[in-house]
Amino acid sequence: MQTSNQLTTLVFSLVKKAFTYQDGALVVLVLPGSFGAKKLIAELTRDISLKDMTMPLLAFGVLTILYILVSIADFYTGTRASAKEHLISTGSPRGYMKSDKLWSSVWKFAGVILIASILTVFCLLFLLVGLTWLYDGFLFAIIAFYFVVISFDLHSIGENQLRRFGKKPSFYSFIDKVSVAIRTGLIEKASKLFDKW
């Protein structure tokens, strides 16, 4: 609880410093620009339906929450599997957390959110300039990107269960079988077809 209070104090301190800098000079400086930006956004979005504006944001929001939940489960099962492997190999329950693995998880998470954010921003920009076919493509890309990343994290959870318990639950084995079937049935055949050309 102490850390949470410190973080809250730090955030409010930063906001207070920004708004009271030079007795509020920054606030006065940005007011005209803020009103101008509001007018510009209103003008740009005048002929755009609310549904078209909210679709990318809704897709991003819902799929980000789903990705966060699956990532937490992946991280938890990964740490449990590493703890078991470390205990078996060293006889000690301590020291199974590796700094490089933790940073890898942080950067993976940040990378996924960054890529999805960029896709969402471009989707909205294409909507604003009237390129609806690019808007549709980027909306599809947001959804497809998240589904691929979430599916890979589900696969990772299955691998963690295999490391921890010696076998995967049937759901994760099914995902692997479907992936292998798609690879051998579609991807390898398409690759051979393109190799002939």
C-alpha cells in the first residue's frame, strides 16, 4: 500500500508542477491552441458517423483488455513452470526469476500495445481523410494482429503447462493440432506452388 500512495503522490506532484509552472504561464499559453484544436477536430469529424469513429477504438479497447488478461495468465503460468524447473535443477525454491526474462515480457507487452496503437491511429486518420478502403484494411489489421498475438500467448500457456505438469490440457493440444494442420495443409502446399513459378 505504501508504494501505491507514493505513486499517487508522485503523479499529483507532477501535475501540480506542470500547472503551476511560472504561476500558470503554460496554462495560459496552451489555451488558444486547445480551442483551435477542438474546432479543427470538430470540423474534421463533421461528416463521419459515430459508428465509424468508435469501431477502431472499441476493437482496440476490447482486444487490449483481452490481451492483458491472457498475458497475465501467460506470465503467471510461465513463472510457475520456471519455479518448478528451478527447484528440480537446483533444489532451491529461490532464484528462478531471471531479469532478462522479466524484461522480455515487459518489452513484448509494450511492443504489442505500441503496434496496435499505431494501427488504430492510422485507421482513424484514413477515416478522417476519406480513404475508407484503407480504413477497412487497418480495422481488419487491428483485429487480426490481436488475434494472432493472443493465440500465440495461448500457445505459450500450453507450453508452460507442459513444462510444469508434463502434459498439455486438451484445449492447448487442440490449438497445436489445428496449427499443424493449417501449416501442412495450406501453407506448405502454397509454398510448393509458388516455388514452381
